[in-house]
Amino acid sequence: MSLPSLLRVRRPGRLAAEAAALLIAAAVAFPLYWMVLSALKPAGEIQSAHPRPWTLSPSLDSFRRVFQQQDFGRYFLNSLLVAGTVVIGSALIAFLAATAVTRFRFRFRTTLLIMFLVAQMVPVEALTIPLFFLMRDFGQLNTLGSLILPHLAFSLPFAIWMLRGFVKAVPEALEEAAYIDGASRTRFLWQILFPLVFPGLVATSVFSFISTWNDFLFAKSFIISDTSQSTLPMALLVFFKPDENDWGGIMAASTVMTVPVLVFFVLVQRRLVSGLGGAVKD
């Protein structure tokens, strides 16, 4: 079969795949579009019995109400502090742990790897009450530490398991060559191995950041009385009222919460995509 005829045979399938991808992308993006649209709609259009997928009179009143809320800036900074600490801490610990379980042979090594998988299967909701009593006994309730420690613990199993593949992809011959050239184990770890597995660190950091930034369960359970230690998802509760919810404020606050996640992903996506396609050659 000639090349032009082969292209003609494959073209309908390729067009169908592209059309399906566009439909899936539209289905995923529509809730985000509706969230931003609802945040820009005036109150009358939001409460209308016949909602329209557009607005001819956009308004920033919902965003003004969000930023005028007391302690909104503090909630934002608390979320940044918690998410940033979890991302950096989980990346460093997971890198060292993944290197250990990949490069070294020790007793119960396989058991430890299996435990990492089992830890991912336990629902977070099932551990919330035990974690509450644990934080109470350690005196961490109403502190940001009660949010950092659980998220760090839940992020590490996934991060270690994922980074294990990146560390394993680095050939041992490269490590031996570094030692022959006089590099110490510490120098090889941070100056050679760390840059090579950095794409994996970026991937795990995205997961850690999103799960920590959007957390509501732990923030609601562990921050009881000291609202100054609350995070940004707790700010949404202000707009839920007994008589009538402020959907414009809810959507505006949700939009504000989404922006840092998008910014973080945009900052790391180039290194993530370029690194995941690379391979270390022996």
C-alpha cells in the first residue's frame, strides 16, 4: 500500500480521535467556564429560573464581596504556607526515600514498598477521627501543623512510589562513573541524581499542591476555634447562609482559589513535559 493511500485510510480514525479529544476537553472545561461565568453574573441572572451560558452585563460585585471578607488575606497566606511546606517537604523526603529503596538492599524492603501501596488504598475519611485524636494528644489542634503533617503523610507514599521509577531509570553505570571520577555519594545524590529525577519531583509536587490546596476535610476537622489558622477553603463557608446561599460569592471565591493552582501548573508544566519525555541512556 502506498503512503498516500495509507494516510487516507488512517485520516478518518485520526479525525475521530481528535474530535473525541475536543469533546472530552470541552466537558472538562465547561464546569470551570460556568464557575467563572457565575462569578461574573449579576445576582439577578444567577437566581434566574432560566440560566443562560452567557451574560451581557458582567459584574465584579461578587469578587468585591470576596475580597472584603475579614481575614480573607490571612486565609490565603495560610493556604500558601501549608501547601508550600507540604510540597517542599514531601519532595525532599520522597527523593531520599525513593533513592534508598531503589539503590540499597535491606531487610523488609519489599514489605515497605507494599505498605506504600496499601497506604494509598485507605480512604482519608476513615482516618479523620483517629487523626483528630492524635493531633489533640500532640497539642496540634487549631494550628497549621495539624494540616501540614497529615497532608505530608498522605503525599509521601504516592511520591515515593512514583519517584522510585525515576531513580531506577538512572543506570547504575552512571553512579559508578561518578565514583570513579572522585564524586562522593552526597555529591552524586544532589548534583547528578537530583537533576535527573527532577521531572518526577515536579509531577509529585503538582499532586501534593492540588490535594493540599483544595483540602476542606482536615481544615474543618482540625481547626475548631482559632479561625486565624484557617485556610482558604474555609472562606467559602461565609457565603453559605441559612436563608439563601450567596452563589455569586461562592463562585467568585472558588475562582480565586483556582488561580494559584493554574499558576503553579503553568510554572512547572514546561519542565514536567520536557523531562518526562527524556530518558537517560546507558
